[in-house]
Amino acid sequence: MTSVSAAAGIVARDVCKSFGDHLVLDKVSLAVEEGTILALLGPNGAGKTTMVRILSTLIPADSGSMRIAGHDVVTDPDGVRAVIGVTGQFSAVDNLLTGAENLQLMADLRHLGREAGRRRAAGLLEQFDLTDAADKLLSAYSGGMRRRLDLAMTLVGQPRVIFLDEPTTGLDPRSRRTMWQIIHELATAGVTILLTTQYLDEADQLADRIAVLDQGTIVAEGTPAELKSRIPGGHVRLHFADPRLLHSASELLPEAAPDQDQLVLQVPADGTVDSLRGLLDELHEARISVERFTIHTPDLDDVFFAVTGSHVTAQLKGDPAPQGVLS
């Protein structure tokens, strides 16, 4: 776990939670620096939403310590609630009210005062590009508009820490991009964000750090680049115009895997410029002409499928790899 002070945005240590005989969280530790984004990934049922509900004081943990912006979740839940905002998997807007009325209702619940509440609602409607729809009922809102309004309602109280539980589920690509931009802007402004998502490209785009939760435990943590660098499987695909050239290249590079039908040779590589230059120089010296090449480096999909299995989890946690797993 990243080492941070207790005054940082989010610090959780050894959090455990069971429902009956089912252990959902098993000594989960997380740390999110102030003004950064942590993406919490994991398969369905891994415990992501349970962790968010515990940190946001909705349900208690069985054990463990948790502090949000310096407030203890167990002994000072009111202090925690005063500094957080939560956007759940499903919109928490009232379909019988307009967009402006939804925001005003939230401002009233936050005791902002009538005039201050109106100013705050108007500012958020403008920030989220909803001014033209302010007086329309929610039944006239698209999915993307409803989700933007939902996040706007979370921001009425100007929270220092925000929990986003799968905030872009069901949105079209344009609406997702808009939400990404808003989330980036919040972090840039100093808001601490814990994001759960099923979209790996979303985590790659948004997160400063990623933690992968599987079967109740954190199985990998690091920046997106760090996690991808620990996974084997990078390779260069060399495309040839002639079967004889493919055969010659296969003899020159015995560690490569040929595809006779596609006239392609797949060569293990780490994706660095030096390794690629060395490979092409070796082929050039042997007078083997390559028609074209493509480079594949591990992405978060590779990371996810690797660490939510059992064969390379130990390595990604920093433990020695079993024989033949990772070099």
C-alpha cells in the first residue's frame, strides 16, 4: 500500500467485512493522496461497492481503521459525511422534479440557505452544461444528462473527497468522455476521488493509481504504467510478403512464433525503442525484408485477466514469481 499520512484524502487499513459466512473484504488497505484519483477494479462480486459503502459510512466494517480527510470513519462519521460526496451506480435524482429543483433540494438538505443554494445550483448547471435543461423534468433528460446532474448534486456541498461507483455505466461514448473531463477537472482542483469502474480504458484514462480487488483482497496496486510493465506478453508482429522470408526469419529468431497462413512472425519484445531497433537491425543484416510490423504491449485488460487469476498474482504484489511465471 502507498505510504501516506493519516491527513491524506483516504486511508484504510486492514478493512474486513463479512455477510454471514461470506467473507467479502479480507484486510483490505487503500491509500489515496489528496487531489488524486484511485481506480478500484475487480470482477463482479469482488467487494468494490462494499468498500465504497463502508468508507462513505453507509455500512460498518467488521474491523479495520479508516480515515477520510483526517476524520475517523468509526468515531466521527458526521465529520466524514460533511466532507464527502457519493455518486452511486444508479442515479439518485427525483424524476418528478426539474434539474434546477433537484439541485435546490440538495442545497436545502445541505443547509446552504435559499439564496446561496440558488447560486450554487445555477453555477453547477452552467458547469455541467445543463442550463438549457434546468427547468425541464427529468423525464426529458438523456442518460448522459441525468448522470451529469447526479454528479452535480454530489458537488452541491463542495466535498473534499468523492466516491464514484461506476459513474459512466450505460453511457454512450460521447457522454463518457464528458464525464471523464469533469472528473479530471475535479481532481485538478484538489478533490480526492475513489472510482470504481468496469471499464478498463476508463481507469487507464483517469487514474493516478489503480488497485485491483479480487476475492476480497488487493492483488495488485500501482500506476497504470507500473502495472502494465509487470505483465509479460509484449511482442512485435512482423509481416512478410513471401513464405521464404518468413522461414528465414523464423530460423534467425528461434524464440519467435510463425503463422504460416498469415505470413506473420510474432517475436517477444518489451516494446522499447532499443529492442525494436535491435530486432530490425538483425533482420537487415541478414537481408530479410519485412513488409510491415505492429507492436503490442500489455494493456490493462492483460493486467486484469492476469491478476484476477492465480498464476501471476504473487509477482504483481511484489513477491517472487513462481518458476516459469515471470522473468
